[in-house]
Amino acid sequence: MLRYILIATLALISPGMVASPAHAQTGSPQQPASATNQNAAPAPRRDISGTWDPGNGGIQPLGPRNMPKDGKLEHQLPYTPLGLETLNAHKPSNGVRSVLPGETNDPVVYCDPQGMPREDLYELRTTQIIQTPLKVFVLYEFGKIWRVVWTDGRDLPKEPEPRWFGYSIGKWEDDYTFVVQTSGTDERT
């Protein structure tokens, strides 16, 4: 008897399992043109909405794919004296400057948010961007967090209260260049 109930239940559930994925989405998400796909269509004008995937060439757990193997930075960034002092005060848990686990002050180890700009520089994974007339939402898969970029013409706050992702405003410089300014990031990022 139990066998017949199990077979009847499976017979009712199986068609639903096959049909569900087919109807779960009404259309495929917009995919950005990939550097490896030369046949991809050009990006839409003034539209960054969609699902963005860095693919194999993206930034992964230990940084960019072409990170120097000898621990030396080939392309030194033009740091200000304060920027260089801040860089040297941080002890990352991975990458070319990594330290032993007991010596790190990396916010990732303490389960703090990564903040800006690290969210875009460390383990960048699939990102969803939703664009509206007044703001752009950047939904990061890693850490399950989001960032808001205001596009309604407002200025950055004069003395913002520090936040992990700061305050961001954005504008279109031309049909294909969206420029974002961020201020008020938390020092721990």
C-alpha cells in the first residue's frame, strides 16, 4: 500500500518539477558583452541594468588573475601620503600583502561588511544592477548586500556620517560612460 502511495505522489510531483524551471523566468536576463565573445551586440545606450558576471577573468579569492607571483606590485598606484600610510596600516588576510591569521586586521575575518571599494575588488562575483530614473541599485552576490547610487542630481553630503559603502551619486558622462562619486566611507573599509 505504501508503495502505491509513493508511486502516486511521485507521478503527481514529477510533472511539476519539470514544468517549474521552464516557467520560473519569463525571459533571460540581459548579459553584458564579454571580452571573449567578439560576436556580442554592443551595450545599450545609458543602460547598465542586468546581470553582470566577471567570468573566469574576473577578480577571484586571491585577487586579479595576473597578480604578481613574487609579491612585488608591478604597477604602484599614485597614493597620497595619507593613502600610503593607511595602506601600510592594514594587514590583509590574503593576496600579495597577506599576513598570518593572528596578525590580520582584515574586516572580512571579523564578518564586517567589505565596504567600498573593496566590494568591487575582492571576490567579485555575479552582480545584478537595477536602474531607475532616480537611482541605481547594485546588488552584490558576495555577502548578499546592496549599494545605492543616486542619479537624481543631488550633491554628495558635506559632512556625511561614515558608512560601509559611503554615499554615492552618479551621472552619465556620455551614452556609454556612467561615472560614480562616493564619499563618507567608513575607515575600516
